[in-house]
Amino acid sequence: MIEKVRNLVNELLAKDNFGHGMEHIDRVLALSLKFAKKNMEMNFLFP
């Protein structure tokens, strides 16, 4: 699912020269997944 959304975003960004590039999107995705993993760990430890 993430790869499908990433591909769609990449297509949209290819048409836009004024916004963030895929490098930024990849950094945001990686950070989001890191936060989600940490949050799941915290919920496991402190329900």
C-alpha cells in the first residue's frame, strides 16, 4: 500500500516544480514509520 501511494505521489510531483521533491517525501515517510513503530512499542509497554 505504501509503495502504491508513493508511486502516485511521485507522479504528482513530477508535474510540480515548486513543491518538495521525492527526497523530502521519502524522509517524511521514514520518520512517520519510525514514530508509528515507537508508538506501537509504547502502547505495548504502557497499555
